[in-house]
Amino acid sequence: MDRFDAIVVGAGPAGCASALVMAKAGLKVLVFERGKYVGAKNMWGGAFFGPQINYLFPNFWEEAPVERLVTRHVISFLTGKGSVSVDFKSTDFGIPPYNGFILLRAKFDLWMAKQVEKAGAILATGLKVDDLLVEGEKVKGVKIGKEEFHSDVVILAEGANSLLTQKAGLRKEFSSEDIKQGVKEVIQLSRKTIEERFNLKGNEGVAMEFVGLCTRGLPGGGFLYTNKESLSLGVVAQLSDLIKNRVKTLDLLEEFKTHPEIGKLIEGGQTVEYSAHLIPVAGLGMIPRLYRDGLLVTGDAGALLLGTGLILEGANFAIASGMAAAETVKMAKEREDFSQRTLSHYQQILKESFVLQDLETFKKAPKFLKNARIYHLYPELIVEMAEKIFRNNGEPRKGTFRMVREVLKGRISIWQLFSDVMKARKAI
């Protein structure tokens, strides 16, 4: 049987990035994807930020299936009575090389996979890797059923439910405290309707995040992204809290869709796709060991994802880690040394990049974001305060700070509020 320089498990952003870089360098690469086709089992909210894709595919937006550019960000605090939103738009975000893109994984991952094949890698879909081939302490390939596939190195890009990483002894079983569960629907609407409702022109798009009622006050949030002719709408919630409160994310999503602020945006739409996903959100504390003899771990499999409350980014971390893994394999191939000593260079590349630096900067965010007041009390206080400021009942107005004290009275102390603000300052 043929021997490969590298076998990649998973054809998402991390897997495709690593396979492409290695194939372009002339390495013999085999990629396994368990979905019937690339993108079949992949899910994200819908937005990609940063220049990493452009490093792989210069000016990719000219030919790739990009839905829209992210030129506008909206963060909304929801209650049953109303909402308060921060709405940011930048004309600079509509200028190449652009800051963010709205993508549909089923289309975009398939396009990436075709580029990987053009570069010379072999892509095999509909095959689930069951185990690693190990000789002594060194990983030498993978097993699928009774078949064995040999290689100098294996790159795991299998997503958050990374069973092979666990089998390799690189991580313990995840706790529900470390994971959030996301569910998403793609809701079909005409392009004209979307552009009228969201005040968009041309390829402009909006990324919207929601905090509060959309998760019944549980840690997490909602999101909405505008595609060309559909909307990506979903919720994400802490798995441990879902279990504790016996709440299903699907029920949260259905309730979210009925909120007046959301209902008017999706009115007349038809759900054409549904997906669910586990998201590793515990930051630095849950990152496993990322290498051993003959093995590297990338993307969500390595918990390489950033969540700060204001942003949730994973695809750019996946691509950056995939590229770093590929560069490490190229170096190892030159030395003909795939020991963990050589492969540890992967960790160094990540330390010198935004990947581990950002995770270090925001290392306190995961703990801070478990504060229940963020998702229940504070949205209520913000909306109630806004209502008091803007309501005119014909009576003399009170000073703003007096109204603030009235809203806070009996619900949270000034010292508790100050403490939360100071923790937020250090965390995000």
C-alpha cells in the first residue's frame, strides 16, 4: 500500500489549510473526511474574520462562493419588553482585502477542498477514521475498519469532538463546563427583501449578536448573519447550564425566532437547513498537548478558538493553526525527523502568532463569561434604563444618575456592579 508524507483527518478549514500548504510544497498528502461530501458535517455561525484565507488564496473573494462582506456589526441586549443595540458600520470594511466575510460552509468548504485537490492532495470522503496506527510511541498512520494507511505524520483536524486526540493521550474527556452547544437554521429570503430589511447595498452584510432573553438568561447568545439570499440564525449556550436546567438549544432557537425583534427580520422566510455544533470555549485551560511523535492537532480539535463575549472566532484560528502545522511538517520532512522534538516547533509557531497570543490576552474571559448577571440582570437593567431615559409621561424629568440609582436599587449593589466592571476590564 502507498505510504504518504502526511495524512490529514478532517477537511474543514484547519484540515484544508494544512493539506493545501503541504501539497503545494510537493508532499504526498491524503485527506479523510467523514461527511459524504466536504462541508456536509461542518457548521459555524457564518462569519470569517481576518486575513488568513487571503494568505492561502490571494484575492479569493474574486472566485470563491462568498455570500457578503461584513461591513456592519450589531450587538443587542434583549428582554421580553424590548432591546438596546450598539450598531457599528465602517466603510473601510468594504475595501479590499476586507475585514470579514459571511460564508456558507457547505459551499465554501467544498470550494476549498477543490483547491486542495488541484494542489495535488488526495481527498477521500465518507470515511471515518477509527483509530491511529501506533508503533511504540510513534504515530505511523490511521485505521479505517481493517484497513491501514501509513504516513510519516498525521494531522488531526477532526473538530471539537476530537476522539482521536483523546485516544492519542493528548487530552482528557471534555467537561460540559468547557463546551457550548450551538444550533443554526438557514432561512431563505429573497435578496431584495434582505437588502431592504437590513438596509444593505451590493455585497454589504451585517453580523448581529444578541445577549439576554435569546438564551433564557443562560450563558451564551444568539446570532444572525445576512447571506445573499438567506439568513443564518442561531443560538449558542453553555452545555453545563443546558443540562442543569433541562433546556434544549432547539427550544431556545424556536423561542428566539418568535421574539418581536427577530420575527420581523425573518418574516416570510423558509428554513432550508438545520445544523448543530459543539464549541470548545474554555480558552487556554482546555488546550490539549498539540503534538507527539508523528502527530499534530489543529483547529477545534486543539480547542484553538477565541470567545471574549464581544467576539467569537474559530475559523481564522483553524486556518492559522493548519498552516502552522503544515510548515512544521515541511521542516520535519527536510530533516526526515518526525519526532515530538521536531514537531514541537508547531507550538512555537503558534506562540509567535495571534493564535496563542490572543488566547493569552483573553485568558480570563471564559471564567468571566460564566457570570449569570451578564445574560439576565444586565440586559434587563440596560433596557429598563433606556426606557426611562426616552419615556415622556408629562411629568418633570429626573436626573440621569438618579434614574440609574432607582433602576439598580434592590437588584444589584454599586459595589457588585463595580466588581463586575473591573472583572470585565481584566477579562475582555
